[in-house]
Amino acid sequence: MRRGKRLRSFPTKSLSVRHQPVPVDDLATEATHSYLIETVPELDSGDLLVETRIGRTSGDLAPLFARGETPLANDTSFGVGHAPCSLTERFVRTLEPRLHGEFEALARSHAASMKLPVDVRVNAADDYDACSVYLTTTGLSAEAGDDGAIGRGNRANGLITPRRPMSLEATAGKNPVTHVGKLYNLIALRIARTLTDELGVGYSDIQLVSRIGSPVSEPLAVEVTTTATDAVAVEQVVDEQLAAVGELTDALVASTVDVF
């Protein structure tokens, strides 16, 4: 992303699906532009340049889309999810929407309402005496510096949880049909939340491992660590969520599922 005077046009590449041309560059540019303008109010439409660098997929992976109607895993990888969130995790997840307008006072009152003792410091790197403040126009690190390595960003549940089971895969930025790095994190989270919400389970963490070229709905291994005692009910929840991977894909395409 670069700042400039207008939405810039770049030569489009000739990409196709089943011999049908697809305006990939135009779609990506329009979607990126719309998302940034809606999400970051400090950005002005006339100052945003979007440059696409989308190419063809690997020749070894492309045939996976053509082998029958069942989506096949594009990689051997794993996804994880846990539920319910701890008190601290729930505090952080529910605090963020309120932070933008109320900051320190809100953080303290919010913590007090959840009986969570905290020491609140906002913008701890600032040194007013030295006239040094850590500041970006939009609040995004995309302006300069660290732009978010895959292993450091928010997980599918919207949190950074280094002491919880974590995948090496980021959930955002991947295709929603065969990329298990995206799908398995979301499915694992859905399984864990379903066990909590429908079976009243005190804790669960789920790990799903794929095998490249195998159906996405049939992981190579499933590991469930849970306080549940009804193994049959747990297995049924796992099977139901895996069988619904097509519905998850549709929801991702429709942008009705949060991925971070």
C-alpha cells in the first residue's frame, strides 16, 4: 500500500479458470480499496494506491482443484482451536471495541466489572517530556515497520495466545476452498465452541492435521483434549463440523465469518 493522489490502475494479467477469463486484478483492487476505506476512516479515497501482484498458483497444486467435486487439501498442515476463552482472553477480546473511544478510564472500569485486577497503561512507549510519541496516522503498522509476520498476528478467535495450542498458519489471506491453513483453524475453533455451547464442556482444544491431496473433510488426524466425558457426543460434533466445510467456504466467500 502506498499513498498517492488517486486509485491507480495497473496492467491486468490474463488469468482464467476452466478457460474462462477472470478479472482477478480488478476484483482484488476494488475489494482491497473498499475494505480499507470502510475499515480505516483516517484514509482518504483519493490518497490510496492499490497494486496487485497476483500470479498463477503452483502447477503442482492446480490439479487438486480439478480432481472431482470434493475439495482436496492443498497442503499438509494443521489448525487448532480452543474454548471457552479464559477470563483474561475474554477481557481482551471484549475490551478492544471500546478502547477506540474511551481508553484508560474504560479499561479500568471494564476490568473492574469482570473482577480482573489490571494495571492499565495506554501508549506506554510515549515520552511526553522528550516530545517522543509512538504514532501513526491510521493506527496501522502497515504505514511503516512491522507489517505483521504470520506467526505473530491474531488467531481465528481474534486473540494472540502464546501459551495456548497455536498453529503455524494464519487464517486470513488464503483461499477458502482447499487451504487447510485457513479452514482447519476455523473448524477447530467451531468444534471447541460447539462443545462448550451445546454440551457445556469446561474446556477443549482441538488439533486437526491434513494430508495434501486428501479431502479437506477427512483430516489425517484429529486430536481432542477436553473435559468432556461423552466420547460419542464429542466425535459427533467433530464429524458434523468437518462435514459442514462446504458451508464454511460459502460463509467465508460471503464475508460473514471473522478470520481474526
